[in-house]
Amino acid sequence: MLNMDFEKRAVIETARQGWVASPMPGVWRKPLAREDLERGHATSIVRYESGARFSAHDHPQGEEILVLQGVFSDETGDYPAGTYFRNPEGFRHAPFSVEGCVLLVKLHQFQPDDTEHVVIDTHATPFQPGSGNLRVLPLHNHGSEQVALVRWPAGEHFQAHTHFGGEEIYVISGELKDEHGSYPQGTWIRSPHLSKHLPFAEEDTLIWVKVGHLKQ
């Protein structure tokens, strides 16, 4: 197991990690949290080399994907960087990438009654005003779980707050900071239920963030 104690804070600068081969040729991973080697709860950065393919598969307890680089494809179409997916249990596909791509992938983490299939082109969807000068693009809400992209302008400070149900962040661009440290592009942060922090950004920063989904 890797980072499966949800009561502990986890921080990984993925740019410092090496790639680990998957069972499929040309598909590589950087594990961030993993229940078992090839099944169960998993959060990873995944890279498809150009021309790489994955065999057709189902998604027990769902699959969540954010395309970070390149173009990700399956039999339903081609999806460039900035596309956000939620593939529920029962959805089956055989993904591939002609030119190569990099993804943030979360497996086996949907709530049992979360069955919505979601595909959002975040570059074609307007952001909304958030707290202060933040701009927010909601991606998914289900029960206590909320997922969004958040744009931080340079110099923005957010109020100190408590993470009820935990918080998970991936820094897409720029650098997020708080009283605990600095988190450059490619950093994954998971903070447990009732943890606290005072985040800010000294440069324009874009993050993917999920709250309210960790075990309480």
C-alpha cells in the first residue's frame, strides 16, 4: 500500500518521481496513493507514449481523469489537455493516445450512488467568481464531494480554513503556498479531515481541488 492512511497529510512533487511501467507497453505511471498493485483505490500520474494503447476495461467504483498534456482518446473521441472525465462503474472503453499524453487518474473512488458520466472541456467552459479574486470552474458535486479548478491570481491570499472531509489538490501550473511549505507545478497534496491551512499564491496559479471526499 502507498499513502492509504487518510488521517495523514501527503505531499508529492511528481516532477521528482521516476516513471514506473504499467502492464501495458508504452503506458507509464507515477503512483501517488495505491491500495494494491493493480486493483482498488489508486491515484496516479499516467503517461501514454505516442501510439500507446490500453486494453478495453471496466471501472469498478469509477474512474476520474484530468488530461494534463497531449491528447487522450478512446472509441468515443479525442480529448485534449484540459478535458475532465468521470467514467462511472459500468462504463467500458479502450483508451489510447496517437501523439502521447499525461493524465491525473483516480480509480475506485466513486460513492456507490454516483453514476454520472461527465466530460468537460475546461478550456471552453467559463470560470465563475470565487472568494476574493479567485476564479472557480465547478467540475462535479455529489453529496459532500466537490471538485473544481481554481485560478489564483498573483498575490492572492485565502482565509484560514478547516477541511471538513479532507482536501486534495494537484497544482496544474504556477505555485501554491501555505504556512507548511511551497507546492510547485506538478505537486499533489492530500490533507485529512479537519486539517487547516492558510494558502496563498505569489504568481498566477491553477489548481485542481477536491474536498469533502475523504473518510471521516
